[in-house]
Amino acid sequence: MIQPAKHIANVKYAIRNIAAEAARLEAQGKKILPCNIGDPLRFDFATPPHLVEAVTKALRDGHNQYVASAGLKEAREAVAAHLKPAVRPEDVFITAGVSEALDLALTALLEAGDEVLLPSPGYPLYNAIAARLQAKVVPYFLDESKGWALDADDIASKVSPRTKAIVICNPNNPTGAVATRAQLEAVLAVARKHNLVVLSDEIYDRLLFTGEHVPTATLCDDVPLITLNGLSKAYLCPGWRVGWLAFHTPKLLANVATAVQRLADARLCGPGPFQYAIKPALTGPQDHIPEAMKKLRSRRDLMVTRLRAMPGVSLVEPQGAFYALPSLNREWAGGDEAFVLELVRETGVLFVHGEGFGQKPGTQHFRVVFLPQESVLSAAFDGLEQFLRARA
Ligand code: PLP
């Protein structure tokens, strides 16, 4: 029996792990109410037709060859012009989703043993990539008592001589919190002071319920900054695997950009035909976004009303994206993973446990994805409420 490399044991992705248990239950005939995966296409959302048309045309026109490793020229130009502030096309790399963008950027930056500050709770892919690189994850805690705010003091207290980078996720998965200008400025001040690279994952920037999204790059030109975004969420085509990263301070990051180029060359290129959707996505009709937000807003409101009426649950109302991270304010034997597993086995209601996203020690949460139709959400909250009341 051949053994895999030991450090792969630290590569975990709770969202898909818990889905595997649900698939097992479903195969046994259990009806699952899926509130666990952030893929709008599994529910009543559809890819905008003009993007399907652009990709179909690219395929028909024979654009099935490898493209440049940094991406299609017209796509890089469209992203460069769209970003705030605009960058040069050569500062943009088109990738197989934000996932690959994160992988390229972190691989180019982190040596084994380097420290990277990651949000907690936060998106587990950051941790998985760091684990693969054998970098040390230093979690910084978002402040639940202040609406899951970014806490620059906590970040500053965790900087060490080995710290290389800070990842921020705004709006955040799994909390749905949107960072304020002041919070971002405070984090940038920490990065400036210690010469840390900031990676700003802004994949949910168009999906807002209230207020505005402040692009991190509009707040500084003197901190090494890489932003990441893509088509998966706001443009409703996650399976196409289209994302990008942009270097906003090329003078500070020229060597890192060269390293990313070498890594990008070594994996040939991102999926070519799908990159033909980038320009029409960024410059064409945007009507699908307010349409999607209308649905999401009433689903969010339903969720907030239902969860706030449940015993032992409290909730920070999400301001963006399609996630919420309610707190489970009672002891649960085995922690929130046991809670989520018991819940799905008994009721079919499927959430992801807070522990899978990291959280302050001693706290318990579960992540709700409120993409499903209201009938599904209502049934899911009925199941959750009965489950909790039976154990109150
Ligand atoms: N970043 C965050 C915060 C996400 O929630 C996700 C997917 O859920 C990704 C990145 C991955 O996006 P992509 O489909 O572009 O790889």
C-alpha cells in the first residue's frame, strides 16, 4: 500500500466532506434539503444567455486551442479596465476560477514555514492551499459581536517575523459580512507597517443587500496588493472555472508577478473557450444581478425571521453574498460537526458546520446557504426548528 504525503492530511474542505455524507443518505432514499453549497446553478438561477452565446460561439469558431498562460488578451484587457482602479492588462492573470488564482498567488509567495494570516471564520480553500505549501496558518478572528467585523487589532497582534501575507475576503464567506472602509484601512495600515502582501478575495463584490462594497485597491497604492475575482458567483457560471488575479502595485510585486507567470506557464493555461465570456460579462447587460438579488433578499429575510425565532440560535444578518453563520448557543456533544451530522441524518436538512470554516475556540456555528427556493428553505427551517425544540 503506497502512502500519500503526510502534509496532505491537513488539506481539508468541510463543504464537500459533509456533502459526501448527504450523498450517502440520499442513496439510501433520504430526502435532502440542501442548504450547504454556494452554487446558484443548483437552484433557480441561470447563466445569462449572452454569456452562453459568447462561449458557444467561441467553441463553434474553433477557439479550442490552448490560450496564453496568463489568459486571453481581450479578457485580460476587459478585466484590467473593469477593476477599480484600472490596472494594466499585463498585471492581470486569467485562471481556472478564483481557486486557481489563490493557488498561484499563494504558491508564488509562501515558503514552507512562512506564516499567512487567514480569516476565521473563513473560506477553507485558503487553509487547504497553505497546508499543501506547508505554510503556517495563523487565524485572525472576525468579531461576531460587531457583525463579524474585520479586527485589525487582532491581526496586528498576530504578526510575527515569519508573516508574509494577509488574506481578506470581502464580502465574507461564510458570514456574509461586508467590510467597511475604516476596517479595510486599518488592515492595510497593519500590512503597510510590516510590509505584508494583502490578498483581497472579492468574488462576492456585486452581491450586496445593503451599503456599498469598497474595493480594497481603491484605498491604497503603497501596500503590496493582489485582488481576486471571477465569474462563478455574480455571473452564474461556476462550472466554467473562470477567475483572475490582479497585481495592483506592480512595482512592489514585480518579482511575485514573474513567479506567477512561471507557475502559470507550467500549467499551460486556464480553460480557453470560457474566457470568451469575460468581456461580455463585464461590459454587457447586468440585469441578471438585480434579478438574482431580488430573490436572494426575500430568501435572506425569510431565513433571518425563522432563525431569530429559534431557541438557542443567534444570527448576524448577512449584508452580502448568500451565506449566514448562525451561532449555536448551547453545548452540543461532539461540537457543531456532530450537530450538523445529526441534523442531516434525522431531518435531511443539510448545513455545513462552523468548525469547517474555523471559528473562535469555544464557539459553535453552522453555515446556511440561502440560495434555495423559499419552499425548500421553509421546509429546512421547519426541520431545524423541530429538531432544536425536541432537544430544548
Ligand atoms: N473565494 C470564495 C470566498 C468562495 O466562496 C469561493 C467559492 O465558493 C471561491 C473563492 C472559489 O471560486 P471559484 O469558483 O472562482 O474558484
